[in-house]
Amino acid sequence: MDVPGPRNKTICREGSGDDGDKISSLPNNLIEHILTFLPLREAAKTSVLSTAWRRTWVNRPSVVFDDQFWKPYPVEVAANKQLKKLRLYACAFTSSQISFEEFRMLTSLDLRWIKFPNAARVSFIIRCPLLLTFTLIACDTANGTYLDILSEAPSLSYFHCVGNFSSVCVKYAPHLKDVIVHQTASCPRDVWCSMLLIILAPNLRNLIITTKAMATQYIDLNLISAIQRVCGLNKHKASKLLKVEINQLQGVRTEMCCIQWLLAASPELHKMEIKFSPNSLPADQVQTLRDLNGFQRASSKAQIII
């Protein structure tokens, strides 16, 4: 009596070798080349084909969120761009006007090692009413173009910016609590931009600023009057600020004006940690310390740690 089961299994085994699975046996470079011809949604679906194809689509050299990407969704869903979390690492933008206005449901945006086009200036605009966290790290251009970063995110609570930027403006940030600003190139507006963040974020708790030296003393002096006017407005208070960390301090007048305002406008401040730039002279550091000790402090608990 013939038993069909084992014979069928043998046939299956004979037909399941590498010769029978052409898709899985393709080399990785050919798979990546094939994926470049597919729309984003279709490329993502190839993850189910086999282990060799799983998540290979994320290595595509370009990603386009065009009409074809949103087409399978209903019109009302596509219009609102339901994407909530977006992380882009090691990719490039082709336009000098970058905007996330259409992603109305976005709550987290994390961009790292992004290359922007070589242009006179790049504008980076964030208009996401539900955005909670915004991270922009090591994003620059080949020719050193400065970035203008404008964020209109009323729900923003965490902002981390590291790179070669010329201006940072956060419009109306009532929920912003943690800010890390790290300037990687010499820009005369960096301290001023950091102070703008404080003024526009009344609930800021923690602030970390790392700056580079001012380009020239002449540009530095041009900023003094503007900063002093803002510092003199009593309505601008950093009332919730608890901790401040300032790195690479040069002791120039714009930085000192910013520190003076922070101490005078922060009644809840507990600690201000300051680290001098290794390029600063010992004599300049001594004079800076004297100036710091003479600044008025709104908080009796505020400690300056060098």
C-alpha cells in the first residue's frame, strides 16, 4: 500500500532548494537597485517576501512622500497626513525651502545627519500643532550654509538642535520645558537666538547652550543694544527655569548680557553651570568671574558653578 504523505514531502524538499527561491537568492545590491524603481509604499511591502528583503527598503537612497504615497488612503485622511512619528537619518533634501506644514498629526520629528542643498540660506519651517519633540542633529550643507529654523509648534515640550544654524525661532511655546542648543560654527547670533527661546517659552525648566566665538567684535557690538532692550522688558521672565548649562563661554558682551538677564529673570533658578572655552585667556576668565559674581540674582538659591 502506497503512503502518499512521505513521497509528497520528499518532492517538496527537492523543490525547495536555492534554485526554487530566486527572490531570496538575489544579491543585496540588486535588491536595492530594484527597490529604487518602486514607490515608497510598494517598496515597504517587499519586507514580507523573504528574510533577504526584510527592511531592505529603508536603505533606499531617496524617499519621496508624494501623492502616490498617500493615494491608497481616503481623501480626508491623505489631506491630514496621519503620520505621527518621523525619523530620518543620513539622507538629503533637494530644496532650500523645507516645510512640514502638511503633517498636522506629527508628534515626534527626529532628523540626524541630513544634508541640505548648497544655497545662500536654507529655511527650515515646522508648523505642526501636535508636535511634542523636535530633534535636529548634525544637519548641514557642503558649503557651510546657515539654517534658519522656524518652529510654530504650540505643543512642543522638547527641542534639541545641534548644527550650523544662524537663527532659531520658536513662536509661542507655552509647553516647552527642555532645550538643548549646540552651535557648531561661529555665528554672531547664536546667544541671541538662545535667549529668544527662553523669552518665548515661559515654562522652560532646563536649558543647555553650547556656542562658538563671535565672528568679530564689531558684529558683537551691533547686538548689544537689541539684547539690552529685550532684557529691560520686565514682562519677559524665565519664571520656571531651574537649571542652565553654558558651554564654551568666551566672555564676550552678548554672552554676559544673556547670563545677566537669566540670573535677574529666573526666580526659581537653582544652578547655573558654566564652562569656559579652552581658547579663553586666564586673565579674561578672572574678569568674567568678577562680573558674574556682581550680577543681581532673582533667586537666593541660584549657584554659579565653574
